[in-house]
Amino acid sequence: MRIGPYELAAPLALAPMAGVTDLPFRRLCRRMGAGIAASEMVTSDVHLWNTSKSRLRMDHSGEPEPRVVQIAGYDPSMMADAARMNVEFGAQVIDINFGCPAKKVCNRAAGSALMRDEPLVARILGAVVAAARVPVTLKMRTGWDRENRNAVSIARLAENEGIAGIAVHGRTRADFFAGAAEYETAAAVKQAVRVPVFVNGDIDCAAKALKSLEQSGADGVMIGRAAQGRPWIFREMRAGFAGTAVPPASLAEVRAIMLLHLEALYSFYGESKGVRVARKHLSWYCRLHPEVGHLPAGLLTTECAREQLQLTDEFLSGLIGNRGPFSNDREDQGADVAPSALVPFDQRALPRNSAARSHQTGAQQLFRQPERSPPGPAL
């Protein structure tokens, strides 16, 4: 599968998600098997970029190719400027958001609200493609509501304007995330255009990925919420596509991945914000392991990176040591941990105990740092 000049290692995409697909998580998912991963949504209003949030969203340090930035807006000229500037900052693919159902986005006639104005869609697509001079993709819903499903019409417009790929979420804007996603619209889009199509919505295992591809005829699968706390889902799907299976991530592997992910968050955001961002990831990681139960209160209330990392290590190490199914030699050695190029956290912030040393020697040696990409913009 190709997006412009870029051949994807797997037909698996990480969907852009606000508050989730930051640089550390994108890099982790790419190492776990995703073929492409888009940034969090960036506003097309460049006057709002001079904030730490916007600068971090446009940071591609160490990110493997192709580097994808998603932009959102309603004005063709502003969208074109945003695309051109993001390319200057290191983006290699520009993704346009026609799918976000959030009120604060739709109330400004952006996101999925744009699907109600096809002439404006055509002007935005044409302006962005002309300005970016790199592949441009779009993510959309099936339509504004079930009486107005116009994804096929917009897909044809997109292809005519030079779009290089399309992702279709199998719900309307009115559906938000209620009910089951449908793949018939993605199938109709695939029949209508020649560009690559990703199918998206309710795909949380290899079996569902294969079923969605069979029903839609799409070229690839885009994974969103199912990757939260489960970045190894891409590894599982790649195995499923190859006709094999991999065992679920053991608690020992989850621990190793979590600790390296936490370090990356602290390094990327700094201690104060990194600790706060880490809390939701800790909850997501642990929800898939019922044996974890409730996380210690201190883990989700501490403001100290060293303490959060140490509490996480000690809590999960205790579970692994006390529960037979998770304490065999293979798991304790971190044998299932996939390489995951995470930014190393300042070692001075690491807890100085035996569990932390075990984590460093058993898992971190498997993580290598890729060549660094251009740094984030200095505005």
C-alpha cells in the first residue's frame, strides 16, 4: 500500500486522536507495527500556533517516515497556509479532518460539518493540494446524518482534486460513537475511486480487521480508540494478516512498555505535564488486565515523575511476582517486548531500586533510537 511516494510497511494506520496521538505514542505505535500514524489535529489558524500545545503537536523529532500532520479548518486560504507551513516544519503527508464530530469543531463549520457543503470541500481540497506539494489525505465520516450520507460524492471530489488517500469512519456525525460502525459506505467509496482507502470504526482485533477489509474491499485499516492502552494491537493485526497469531501481551511486557512510555512522556512534555498526561495512559494500559484491579491512588495523584514511575514499577512488579501465570522465565526476561523507539527520560529522574534496574537491563536495551527528524517549529 502506498500513499504518494511512501510505501507503507503494513496497511495499518493509527487514527489521529486529540490528546492521544502525541509524538511518544505515535512512535510507540509505529514500532509496534503501524504503517502510518497521524498527529493530533492542528488548527489551520496559524495565529493560534504560538502555544506549547501547538508546537508539541508539530514536533516530529525521531519520528519515522512518513510524518503525517492532520489539519482542521473551514477557510481554504487558511488551510492552504497551514499545510504549507507544516510541510516546512517537517510534515511529509497532510491529512485533512472532515471527520471530527466535536461540537466545538463543527460549530465553526469544520470537521464533519464540512460534509454539508460540498463546493467548500472542493475548494479546501484543491487549495491544500496545490499548497502542500506533498501527498494530501482526508479522514471523513459517512455523512452528516443517516439521511445525508455523501461520502461517495466527497470521495469523488477528493480524487478529482488530487487527494492521495481516504479514510472512512463508518458512522455519521449525528451518530458520534453510538451504535455499530458500518462498512458498506467504505465499500461504496472504494468502488468509486482509485486512490487507497482505509476503513475505520469498531475494529479492535485481527478478526474484525480482516472482516472489515472483506466487507469493504478497502486497502487498509485505521485504528483509533482500540489502540489506547494497547499499542501492540498493530502487532496482533499484522500477525492476523499473515495468517498467524501472537499471544496477548503479558503483564510483564505491559510493565516494560508502560515504563518506557512514561519516560518518553516526561521527556517530551517535561515533568509536570508529563505526569498528568501519563495518568490516562496508565488507566488505559491496565484496563485490559482485570487482575490489576484498581490502581493505587498515589499513582494517579502524585505530581512527581520519579514517584509515578517507581509506583508503577513496584505495583506491576508485585503482581507479576505474586501471580503464577505472569512469572515464568520467558516473560520475566521481557522476551515479548517489541523495539519501541521512545525518547529516553533523564536518568536522574529514575527510581534507584532493583525493580527499576531490572526494567532498564531487561527491556530498555531492546529499544533503539532512530535517526532524528527535523525538530519542531520555533514560532
